[in-house]
Amino acid sequence: MSRTFWGVFDHKVDQKGRVSVPADYRRVIEAGDPSFGQGRRPQLAIVYGLDDDYLVGYTIEEITKYEERIGKMRNSPLKRQLVRRLISKSFRTEIDNDGRLVLPQERREQLKLEGEVTFVGALGTFQMWRPDTYLASEAADDAAIGDDMEGEALLDAMDEALAELE
């Protein structure tokens, strides 16, 4: 079982803020929740505050790594900012028996999420976007990289960027 989130999926949001989580994502969330099983529902953390355009979903294992790292830091403006953005604006939730999670009204209003959410796999996390905002962001990223950066050229650029780190 892969422990990363892949793919892009559009799912409906009902009036109560419930949205079905893509089945492949549910398997990753289950694998990343040490307490899952024995009648317990899979839990995850949803973060709002790292970027105002979307929510970020973390497995319990993944968010716990950040909690531990932040907890080790000395009190400072950076620590306070990390706590505000990664912890204070977050919420823990669970996936119900029908494979759905509930997006709180406040977060739906902040992102203007109505009717549909685009789930975007981002390796160790996933993002939840308003569909039109996601498409605009994708177009802006494409424009920033340029039309000639496709296929093998994109992979070559990754290798060059990684080589610079060595």
C-alpha cells in the first residue's frame, strides 16, 4: 500500500459540508492512523492557514511529526507562527462509515467551497480546492514554468534542481 496521495478528483459537497474522500486517499489515511481499526474510524488532520487558497489533509502520523518538531523549538516568533498556521487553524476529523468527512462551515466560507471540491494528491499530503481556484493556480504554475517545460524536460529540470542541493 502506497503511503502517498496521488491523483486529482472532483467530489460533491452536500449542504451539511460532507464530502466523499477518494477511495485511494482513504486507504492512505487508514494506513497513517495508528489508532485505526478495532471499530475505530480513520482520523486525519485538516490544515487551513499554510495557504489561503486550499485546505491540506495530513495523516495522523504526518501531522504528529510536525507537532513533535514544533514542540522541540524554543519559544520564538517562528514557533508562534508555526503553531498559528499549522496547529491553531487546523482541525482533526474522521472519515465516516460512508467514506465522507465534514468540512466545517467556517472553512467552507473562507474558501467559498460550494457544491464541489477538487482533491489534489501532493505525495505526503492532499489538498482540497475550490475547482475554479485550482484550475487558475494550475494555469499560473504552467505559465511560470513555460510551454517548453513538458515531459522529459520537466524531469530533467527536477534532476538539475536536485543536483544543486548536493
